[in-house]
Amino acid sequence: MDRLQLQLHSARQQFAEGLPLPAGLLPEPIERSWERSRAAGLSPWQPRLAHGQLDVLPLTEADSQLAACVQPELERLWELIGDSHWMLFCVNPDNRIVQTRKPAGIDSPLSALHAGRRVSEVDVGTTAPACTLMDGLPAIVAGNQHYLQEFAQFFCVSVPLRGVNGELLGALDLTGIGTRNAGTMLERLKHAALATENNFFLNLPGCRILELQHDPRLLGSPLQALLAVQEDGTVQAANRAAQQLLGVPSYRPEGLTLEQLFDRPSHNGLDGSPQLLALADGSRLYGRLLAQPTAKPRPLRASSTTLGATGGSTRASTMPARPWLATCRYWSPGRPAPARKCSPRRCMRTAARKPRSWPSTAPPCPKA
């Protein structure tokens, strides 16, 4: 145990007796967490984790949605930092674990940390996610910086996770027994949080997503700036990178339009390929429209905005929403769409010899 850890161990004993902490021994956020933990009635010598004295509840629907959003990023991180003595998890604003990634089949103190368990200060004292949720900032808590002696061998680092309105949705955390390069782990968690936050933008209704960055190689990465734009050119939302890159004042700017941010001719005809865009102040950056996952990327309507405008008219497609109908011999344009898919083998075989222009007198579909 190094000198600092010895000092912290001694200070914990004195703090438990009601004495103040030595000035500057702990970072201010961690010192405040120690004070809150003591005020909650916790003794530093209580074995809270080993004895399973944690609050456990089923996950809510919102918790399950958050868990599904972070799970891909936890898997990517695990490939880089996974180990038998470490785990990744995500907590909601109440410090309840909603998703984990840890080694399977290994009995360790980490086994007590699973989905549904609350790990707030009243449960386990000072931890990195507790500090992150309280202050809204990244946190690192190592060794005897934890309030409980039980966590003296633990290392944890966490970062905040924010929604499209800037609200605090929870925190991503790396916890383990031992030490890691704190700066490296913090940066990796930050990237995972940014990637998760960017995915939230895909669910905004009625918006196209504009990707922006000064370097085109960063488009599509967690570091890209994102603007959620309505068809009339109104900016509905901006992620953290967009706020920094463009000087947008908040996640949900009021009354902001593309005309205020960009030189008008520069964003005409935007599509899914990177283009150099001129900002209103004369500087430039790269941008492109994010491809819609369920349809071919389309420009926004020319009649209502200059984003993606082509100046020409558009003709509504007669193809129904169900893509498998293109190979169904029982459907033709102008007929009601069948309720469900016919036999794939039969439909595909028939489509191979079917002419492009199908008669309107197609036989009724037996699956309709």
C-alpha cells in the first residue's frame, strides 16, 4: 500500500469517529460523497457488498430501453478491457444497475453487482457512479478513496450518459479489483457514452440527421456532431459535439434553423456522401445526411427546405411498405397489400419469370 493509500486508511478511521478529513486529501466531489455516506448512517466497516445488503428491484420499461441502448457499447468495450476481475455496467439516475458485462461463471465480489441492484451512497457509500450522478461529471475513485473499507481494493471510473434533451439518463462504469490506467479507461468510457448518446438521435420522430465534423474521417464516429433537422429546416436537437463545433447554445435550441448556421447554397442537395459546407461565418466543415436504416436516404422536400433540395417534383412510389411484395406473384400495383408473406420459395421463383409490368388482374393472394 502506497503512502497516499495509508493516509486515506488512517483518515477513514478518524472520519468515522466524527473528525474532519485533512484538507486536500480527497478531491472535493469524493470528500462530499464521504460526508453524504456518513450522514446516511453508514459505517466504513460495514460489509455491505459481501452480505448482499443491497436494494433490488425489477427493471422498469425505461430501464430496459436504456439497457438495450448501452449493451452494444458495453460489448465493444469488453473486447478491449474485459478481464476476470473487472466488469462494466450502466446505472440509471437512481443508481440502479440496468445492464452489465462481466465474466461468466466466476465467483468474485463483483458477482453481487447485477441488474436490478441499487448501488447508491446509502447502499455502498462512495463510488464513481455515485459521484457522477451527483455532479454530472466523470469520476475516478481508487482504493481507499472509497468510503467503505470493503472497497479498499476496488478501482472504478464512470462517465455521465445524457439524453437528447441534455437530461442525465445514468452513468457508464468500469469497476474492478486492482488498478488500471485511469486516463485511458476514462477516454474509452467517454467514447462509449458519446456513441450511445448519438444513437438516441435516431429515434427522434420526423427528423433527418445531419452529421458534421471538420475532418471527414470522423464522420460516423462517436466524435461526430449531429443535428436533428425537421423538413422545414428547423434544428430540433444538437448533440454535445454539435454544440461545441457550431456554437449551438443547448441540446434543444429554440428557433434555430439551418439558414442561421450555414451559407444557403452550401447545403443544397445534401445526401449521404460527405460534402464541404460553408458556415455563416465563412469557415467550412464536412457534412452529410445520415442514411435512414429502413429506407434509401432521401433528400428533404424541396418545397419546404433547402436541405437536400433538388428543385424538382417528386412522384410517390406505388410500391407498398412491405418489401417482400416485390417478389409476390399475387400482388400488383393498385391492389390491396396481402396481410402476410406467401411462401418465399414460390414467390421468388415466380418473380424470376414475371414481367416488370404486372397486370392489375392478378389472382387474389391466398394469404391475404
